[in-house]
Amino acid sequence: MVGDGSYLMLSSEIVTAVQEGLKLTIVLVDNHGFNSIGSLSRSLGTDGFGTQYRYRRNGSLGLDSEQSPAPVLPVDFATNAESLGARVIRCSSIDDLRAGLERAKHEDTTVVLAIEVDRYEDVPAYESWWDVPVAEVSAVESVREARAAYEQSRP
């Protein structure tokens, strides 16, 4: 299982798997950007900056909360995976994904199941703490609030 941001860094491994005759089953979760970094940014009191696949506007990559964001980049990961030699199953629902996983079991080569997801639908909490310090000094109220919460939660 891999997100679209990580896929950008590993897609060449599909070529190697096909070349070596290895069967991989890859579930590619496409939220149209770097969601984990955007979520981390938002949790620290700032807005996700440049975490969506969008064109630059006025020199900026944009913020997640922009009311009128720049157009989306024409990125098609499923087509990319096909061009690298993988069989691709496009999924538009959880039922499609389940059926695709069953179908992938019967394939003899690398398979990529591509599914789009809501970038703001988070996974449930998993009772852990990620120590990412928040700026001690900021003119932004939400950052100051995040710093106070950080200080309270430090072990």
C-alpha cells in the first residue's frame, strides 16, 4: 500500500519487478498530493503549503485552505503504472478495491490497484505521539495555540 507522494519516489521499482518477473500487488492510494505532510502542517497550526498537485499561481504553490486554488496538475498514476509494464486495476469504491484484490491474486505479473480517496478523511488515531516541535515564536495565533498544546503533550 502506497500513497501517491511515495509512488512518485518508487515507481521505477515497477520496471524492475516486471523485468525480473516478480509479482507485486500494489495498492496506490491517490489523494492528489502529499496528505501526510499537509496533515502534519495543519496539526502544527499552519496551513498545508504546496501539498496538492496544482500549478503555481503568482509564484506560489498554494495553501490547502485557498478558496480559489490553482488548477490541478494532470497527473495520472494509473496510466504511469501501465506505461511501466504493470497491469492496472482502476477502483472507484471499496467494493471495486475488494474485487480488484481478488482479481490481482490470479495475475502472474505486477498489478497496481489505483483508487482515489478523500485527502481530508484521516485514519483513526493510533495512540502514539510524533515529536514534531512547533515554532516557539510566531505571529500566527494558530501556531501559538499549537505550541501550547505541544508543550502540554510532551512526555
